[in-house]
Amino acid sequence: MENEKIFERKKLKFASMIKRMLDEIVRKEISDPRIGFITFTDIKPSSDMKNVSVFVDCFGSPEEQKKSFEALKDARGYIRHILSKKLSMRFVPSIEFLKDENKAQRVEEILKELKKEEKTDERKDI
């Protein structure tokens, strides 16, 4: 049980680190004009952390969104190469970019989690 919690924390930390690095790489290292304003909304590492699903939200018109997403997918190899230089790990995870189609559902999940935390904090104050 305790090992599972430790492993989950490790995966969350790994996902957070990958997200920060991807943000930096896209902002500073990639000069493809097709990539507009994008946001990485969620990072889901596989259980062995050798594969990463990256959920992306693109802004702009539907045509601009499509171009941004395609350009990002085209740059996947280059992004992975830059990531290999930044990571201090033996392997670099394979990256799969996915359009985030469930934004509203994620917002609901976050709000529910915040409400649970508020209730827990209120109980601690009593």
C-alpha cells in the first residue's frame, strides 16, 4: 500500500517535470510558425514511465488549431531529442500528443477535488 503511494507520487512528479520541460521547449526551442498558442493540459505517464500521453489544448480558429496540433506532432522527434538533453534519466519517454477533448470534465474533477480539500480543512479547524 505504501509502495503504491510512493510510486503514484513519483509518477506525478515525473509528469509535472515533463510538462514544465515541454512548455519550455515549445516556447524557446521550436520556431515553427504553425504552432500557435497551445497549452499542455494533462500528462499521463505509462506505468513504466517509458511512454507519455500529452493532452494538448490549441487556441484559435479550427484551422489554426489543426495546424498547431499537426506542427506539434511533426516536431515530436525534435522535442524528444531536446528532452533527452534535459532529462537526467537513462531513457527518454516516447511522446504521444492527443487533443484534449474533455476540458469541461477535467474542470469538474478539479472543482470536486477542491471541495473535498475545503471540507477536510474545515474539519481540521474544529
